[in-house]
Amino acid sequence: MSVHGKVKLIRALGWGDITQSGKMPAIAPVPNSNLPFPVTFRSLNQRNYRIWAGGAIVSNVGTWMQRVAQDWLVLTQLTHHSAAAVGIIMSLQFGPQFLLLPVTGFAADHFNRRWLLFATQAASGVLALILGLLSIGGMVQLWHVYLLAFLLGCVSAFDTPARQTFVSDLVGETDLPNAVALNSTSFNAARMIGPAIAGLVIEWTGCGWAFILNGLSYLAVLVSLLMLDASGLHPIDRPDAVNSRLLEGFHYVARHPNLQLALWMMFFISTFGINFPIFISTMDVDAFHADAQTYGILSSIMAVGSVAGALMAAHRSTPSIRLLAMAAAGFAISMCLAAIMPGLFSFGMVLMAVGISTQTFMTSTNSLVQLTTESAMRGRVIAILFAIAMGSTPLGAPLMGWIADQFGPRIAMFAGGTSGLFALLSVFVYRKHLKQA
């Protein structure tokens, strides 16, 4: 391994360096007191990122409205509290991340990401409007939701790697971890607002208008993409002839053990642990016998913790495997505690801890993978990461839904929490492998 490769590996591991303290010294940009935003929000000092973030927060609110409304429509109107049906919806929506993986990462590395995002965001808005019109017209059936979820999954498969790597086009390498964390903060801040609004809209007018509002919210992103200053975008390193192949992303990961570890940890937690639409909705309906408004409030409470976790990640300079291990342990503990909480209030409070640990893990993994991947390969490697993060849902969601139906939501949530222990175990196996190498 080259000296440069060893340095990158040491930084990725994060549990030791050549310093006497045994800790790697933090690497952070020096805050500029003349800039209007503090270090935690430093990416907002760049005009293009401010424009993008403004459009994204509006669209994110709509996205969370649709997620809650879709789960509620399937759970209470199109089925009789079938958690398995919700799991199938999640599988159809996130499965294409795996099916289209070689093509989507290739597109993010080779095409103009700005206009690729314009196309995917517009298509997502149209699909939301179709579902809304079907629901308002009283024509919606379960197969409609299945089909539209699959089509949205195909669009999202192209959107996700382009959107994640577009961050580096907006802010450059220096502020990349901060911008990734702020994106997560925006997404989870919307998670506080969107579900609560969705609960009210569902109670007042039904699920259809929540879908319509989501469709309209995509206009904010489309406008922000048009307003960006193209001259202010950071240049992209395009792949050379060797690295331009569709499957080169897999070859790249195979040569970097630290990336393999991060992907394995993501697989365990995202496949079996991050199935919150199933866990929270079934706990709401079956364990606490509550309604749509309560479901929205519980989702928003968890989002409070997610925002806190994202902001803490935004303040950190560099992520590490040690941090991922701590987050995985916190996820396991908080999920198992949530499973045994006797009432809505205590359940909601523990959900905040679930949100903190989940967002710390997700945001830090995203930043770690992007920082330790060459820019010309970043689209394909990020496509692999999010194919695992979202595309593994077809494996875990139906299983967690079946467990909830057969044994109750508390057992399902406890089972989801054990995924954090498997992720933690993979870290110890990896450390042992390094010592033997």
C-alpha cells in the first residue's frame, strides 16, 4: 500500500495515529469571523449551496408528508393494518436502487448532475401528483400504490447518487462533510414538520391532498436548480478510460477494506434496523391504539433527534470508523429500549435517542465514504452505498413486517435493534483482520 493510501486508511479508521495521545488530530477549516454563518453552518456561506438548500427544505417537507400519507393509506384504508403490505411498498420503492445500481452510479459520474437532478425531481413530482389525483378521485387501489412506488424507486435510483455527489459540486472538498451533514439536517428538520402537517391534512381532507402538496413542493427544487450560478460550481474530475467502466465502482471498493467495512455496517443497520415506517406505524396502531395525528407526531419527535444528530455531525471535522461503531451501539441500545416502553410519552422520548444514533451513523458513513473515495469514482461508490442503504429494504422490510404481524410490533422493533450489534461485531472482526495482516 502506498504512503498516501496508508494515510487515508489511518484517517478512516479513526482509532489510532502516531500521536502520543492515540487520537488522530482533528482537521477542520479555520472559521472566518467575517462570514455570516458560524462553523457548524459554514457551507451556507456559499451562494449556490444556500439556493440549493432553500429549495431542498421545501421539497423535503413534501417528501415526508407523502411518506406518512402513503403508509397510512396502505395501513388503514387499502388493507386491514397489514404491516407486510407497508413492507412490500418499501421494497418496491427502494428495490430499484439495487436493480439499477451499475447504471445509476455511472450516470452520476458521467452526466451533468445539475440537469440529471432536474429530470429526476420533475419526474418525482409528476408521480406524486398522479397518486394524489387517484386518491382524491376515490379510484386508488393497492396495486396503484405498488406500481407508483416502483416507478418512484426507479427515478430515485438515479436521483440519489447524483444528489449526494452534487454536494461536492456546490461546496468543494473542504466543506464536503459539513454540507453532507447540513443536507441531513434539512431532511430531518423537514421530518419534524412534514409528518405533523401530513397528520393534520389526512384528518381534515384525506391522504390525497398530502400527495398533491408533495408534488407541488418539487417546484422549489426545480427553481433552485435553475437559479444556480454555473460558474460557481466546482469542477468535476471525470473518469479516465480505465475508470469509466460501469462496474469499476465494485472493483474500487474491493481494493479498499475501509470502504468494505463501512458498507457492511450500512447493510446490517439499513436492512433490518431502519424500517421506521413499519416500526412506528405498527406501534402507534397496535401497541398504543392511536391515530394518524399521533403517528405524525411520533415521526416528528424522532426527527428532533435526527436533526440533533445531523447538527453534531456538521460540527465535527472528520468522521471515523470509531464514530460509526459508537453510533451502531447507540442504535442497538435505543431501539431495544423503545421496544419495551409502556406508554406513548416514554416511547417518543426514546425515539429521540434512536434518531440521534441513526443520523450520526448515516451522515458519518456518507461523509467517510465520500472523503476516502477519489472524486472521479465518487458517483459509483456512493451509488453502491445508497443501494445498500435503500435497496436492501426489499430484504428487511417484508421480514420486519411479517415479524410485526406474527409476533407484535415490540418484537419487531427489538429484532431491528439487534442489527446494530451485528454492525458493531463487523468492526471487531475488521480490527482483528488488520492486526493479523
